[in-house]
Amino acid sequence: MSRRQPSGRPDQHRAATAGRPGSRPRLRRRAAPVTLERQRRSAATGRPAAGSLEGFLAGVDLLVTPSMACLPPLVGAWRTGTEDDPLRALRNSYPMGVFTSVFNVTGQPAISLPVHHDEATGLPVGIQIVAAPWREDLLLQVSRALELALPWAGRRPTVS
């Protein structure tokens, strides 16, 4: 099944974005020099980090961090500067994933929860909870308790 784009059929979206900077063909050209062996070496670098985190988390039940290092930015803000440098999207996105990315790479069980909102904007402010390997049970139990104590399902920021 292909992913449908808001503008209609996937082929219409590809045709509409083909020449735009940051489009898939341009990113494919930038990624072409990445060999399978280089990708394997890159994936292997995450294994020692996972072991280090497991050792660190062995002494604690849970680790709590912010979900992001910033408030949620405007939709599309990550695209700023990508006309000149398609990799700029990664640098622009860094504050949004600085706390969560390490656990995405190493595979530690983690969850982000919207537990508060910014007074000025009404936007959600979240926390990330990280558990030791194979402790998804504890992670889900604590997440459920927080959801009951701080219900967020009905909260909606104003849309301008």
C-alpha cells in the first residue's frame, strides 16, 4: 500500500515536488555514495551506546526527560534553509528530537506523554519516560497512572 499525499494520488505529489530542493531525487543523489557496508558500520555504532545506556539504567527504575528541547514549532519550520542544503532539515529538527533520538537508535523502551501545556501558546509540553530493556510493563503502568492523574485527551490548543 502506498502512502497517499494530501494533494491526491502519490504520483501527482511526486510530479509536483520533483524539482523542489529537498525532494526525493535530490536526497537520493546525496545518499548514493552510502554503501551497504557503510550503513552496516553505522548501525553497529549504536550497539555500544545501547550497552552503555543499559548499564546506566540498571540503577534506576525510570528516567524522565523533556520530550523536546523547544516548544512545538510552526508547521513546516524544519524546511527553513533546505533550498540550499537538504541536510539542513536534520539540523533544524535537532531540538525536536535531541532527547528522544538516542532511545530510538538504541532501542530502549520509551514513551512521550503530553503532561502540561505552555501558558502563552496553549501548545502541549511533554515528558519522555525511559525504562530499562524489557521493562515495557513498568513504562506502560506509569504512563497509564499519569494519564489518569493528568488527563490530556480533551485538551486542545487554540488554532490560529
